[in-house]
Amino acid sequence: MTLNVYNTQTRSVGPFEPLEKGKVGVYACGPTIYDHAHIGNFRTFLFFDIVHRHLEASGYDVRFVMNLTDVDDKTIAGAVAAGLSVADFTRPFGEAFFEDAATLGMRPADCYPRATDYIEKMVDFVAGLVESGHAYQADDGAVYFSVAKFERYGRLKGIDTASLKSGARVAQDEYEKEDARDFALWKAANDGDEKAGAAWNSPWGPGRPGWHLECSVMSLTELGSTLDMHLGGEDLIFPHHENEIAQSEAATGKPFVRHWLHGRHLQLEGKKMSKSLGNFITVRELLDEGYDPASIRHQLISAHYRGDLNFTRAGLDASRSAVQRLVDFASRVADADVSDAAQPTALPVLAAEATEAFRAAMDNDLNTADALAALFTMIARVNGALDAQPTVSASDRDAALAALDHMDQVLGLLEVARASRAVGDDVTAWVEQKILERAEARAAGRYADADAIRDELVAKGIVLEDGPAGTRWKVVN
Ligand code: AMP
Ligand code: ZN
């Protein structure tokens, strides 16, 4: 099986073909650290994570680079409003991002470039474009990329640049979609920039890089002149990625990106979740409401990355049940009664079929919705087989466990559920003492006391299950 992906550039699904067989260089446009990332951002970041994990699970040697935008219009505006330098202003948001990313099980990138660490390279890059005639300094002191000098401009978005007003300029990092004008590579420093410590020396006077330029320089520096994959949210297609292509190809003369993948935005009550509309929810808020990280992860990866996903609490509750079913299933299989004398079961066949269906779904443009369906079909079937025959051979059990493990390499749900439900030895000792006291109360006929102990545990998210082998307990969320 080969991986097929939808490429925004060709507008079609086709085989993923890296430049060098077996090796993949990926660049993902990461967060702008001027605030806490919301779960919409994390839908996109978890899409990146699924790509990362699936490439690794498919045997590729992956170099995954995800930048942090720590200087741009938004970070400077935030720093000025807070009376801080951009470095001090962005630091806590960078830390919060890494914390949330780890909570949601994002596999670490190989490299997290920050724009402010690449300023010298950015200056050199702009100087090269000025020298080759692709860029010019304007009266406002800024250096602009001359869109008219780059014939292929507009291809990614599919816009016609024929009607382009030559020399019309835009200084800010984002502007009206469908509008193709010369964009700033380097901006002359203003008072706010100076105050926020966001001004650097350059041949064009003190200033700072434009946002589009930052990603070109960081990605080319870290991955070479042609990237196998470039990822981002759908809003970045134009102008951000269009401009990245123009600058990069003008500078290197080589194709910049082989496969462009863009994730659809998360909606809240039918509207795009965004900071500017004010309709956003953060990971932290959901954790405070008592949701566990695996449920949030499940919800955000439950739809295909190019499909619609509308966030609701009801959807998140359904994810919570799905995660619990998965966790229960994993312990049921791991703890299944094993005997050499057991009759063969359907477990190996069910596991193989599910693994195959899972792989096919992921290779089909990373279809996590179908991949999850393959997993939950296996859970239902294996549960049915274990109901019919609870005692199995070790190899049958291991076949089911291996399939689960294989799928979780990509989904990361058990991984996150286990991490957040792990309890220390002190908690284990406390729970076991409570179970003992409850057993004593029951033996003495003090049923109200026994129920009170059970309720006390439930309130702490610990559920007891009485069975023939005694009382077992588990952590639920
Ligand atoms: P920002 O921190 O604003 O630069 O955004 C970081 C990433 O989150 C970008 O790739 C955006 O496309 C993405 N993003 C922003 N809003 C949403 C949303 N509602 N759903 C999914 N991704 C989003
Ligand atoms: Zn970018």
C-alpha cells in the first residue's frame, strides 16, 4: 500500500512521493504565540501529529519541523499592549503551547524554530531577492516582493494575477483573500517595534521580517530547498503559503514544496472558531470542566482532516464514551484468561482484518474517521468473540494486543488515556485500603458504610467492579 494524499497544489489525491526514497522532510506552520492556542488550532496541530505518526508508522525516516511565530504583527501588538518585550510577552504562551501539546499526545517535532533565532538568515535572504530584482525597497522603508516578477504567483490558490495592479502594496502580514499585491518581506521599524525589542539592523535600516518570509527562511534552513510536505490550516493557503512559494522559488530556483496539505477549520455552533470572533475554547477550559485529554484528542481527530467538524459538548461526551470503551477493551484483552488448552478463536483474523482496514484508511488521504471505524469494529467483534469464549491462547490474545498497539501508534488515544489516568503508588495503596474497608463493612452487614466508601471512590473518578476474582478498580474520567 502506498500513501495517497490530497495536494492543494494539484487539487487532487495522488501518491505521496518524497524526493528521496524512505526519507521525508515536513514543515508545519505552528502557533503564533500571542495567546493560548484554542481547540481549533489544536484540530490543525493534531492533524499535523497524525501525519507525523502515520509517516513514522509507515517506516519513513521523518524530519518534522514545526515553527513558533514569535514576532509578527500580532505578537508585537500584544507586547506593546502589555508593556513587555516580545520575548517576555511570548514566553509563557510558548510554554503553554508545549504543555497542551504534550497533554494531547503530540509527538515532539525534531526541531521547533523560532523566527527571532533566524533574523540574520532572513536579512541575507531578502538581500538576495533585492539583488536578483525580485524585491525592492519602497518609500516607506519596507522591502517588498515584486509579485509581477514571479510568473507562477497565484497557482496554489488558483487566482488570476493578470488583473494585478502593479506596485500596489500591502505591509501587514495578512490581507484580503483574492488580493494579490506586493507584500512586505522586511518592514521598517516603528516606535512599537522598537519598544517591544522587535527591531533588528539591516541594510534597509532597523526593522523586522514579515511573517511569510519567516516561514520560508526557517523551512529552507532546516529542510533544504525542496520540502516533501508542507502543512497548515486552510486559512494559510493564501496569502501565507502563496507568498512562501514565491519568495522561496525566486530565491532557490527550485520547486519549494512537493505536497501541500491543509486542514479544515474547526467550527463552533456552525461558525469558524477563531480568536478574532471571540468564539473559542481552550484545552485548559475543557480540562477544567473535567474532560480528559484523550476525549479531546479523540474528538479533534474524529473527522477526516479535510472534512467539517463542528465542536459540541455532546460530541465530546460521545468521545469520552468511545475512549472509555477503548480503555476497557484494552484491559479486557490484556487481562483475558489464558490457557494453552484453549480452543483457537477468531481473534487473529479479526485483528489482521482490522489492521488492514486501518492502514487502508490512513493511506487514503489520512482518513482518521475510517481508521477509527476499523478500530471500533474490531473492538465490537473481539468483545463478541470473548463473550463466546473467555479463555484464549496467549498467541490469540497477543494478536489482538498487537493490532491495538499498531493502531495506537497513529491514533495515540490509549497512550494519552494511560498517561492521564496513571496513578502513583500512594493512590493505589489508598484505593486498596478503601476496598479492604468496604469488604469488611460488607462482611459485617454494614451495607450503608460499604456504599459510602464506593461513593467516595466514585467521586474521585475510581470505579469498582465486583467479580468472581474479587474487586477490581479503574480510573475513569
Ligand atoms: P495561529 O496561532 O493563529 O497562527 O494559528 C495556528 C494554526 O491554527 C494555523 O495553521 C491556523 O490555520 C490554525 N487554525 C486557526 N483557527 C482554526 C480553527 N478554527 N480550526 C482549525 N485550525 C485553526
Ligand atoms: Zn508559516
